[in-house]
Amino acid sequence: MAAQEFLVIKRGYDFSKWLLQHTGKFPKSYRFSIAAKLENAIQRKRRRREMFIAMHKPTKKKTP
């Protein structure tokens, strides 16, 4: 993977982390509806990112 692709992944992770830290500060009327939806979306994104990285991880080839 190119360095730019890793930068996009890192920035997405940093944004997700920042957003999750701030959902606790939402007004009580929004905290459980909007914050829960945001957190679920971030968790899905994180799982997809981990799957993508695992799928594109270089594997060692066995030599005869």
C-alpha cells in the first residue's frame, strides 16, 4: 500500500477516536440516539478497516 493510503486510514482512525471522546458531551436528549448511531457507524468502519488491512497483509510464501 502506498503511504498516502495509510495516511487516509490513520486520519479516519484519529477522527473516529476524537468523535467517540466527544459524544459523551452531547446534550442528554441527543446522547442516546445520535451518539449511539455515530458510535455504531464508527465501530462498523473500524471493523471494515481491520478486515481490509488483514486481507491486504503480505503473506510469506513457502519456498521448496
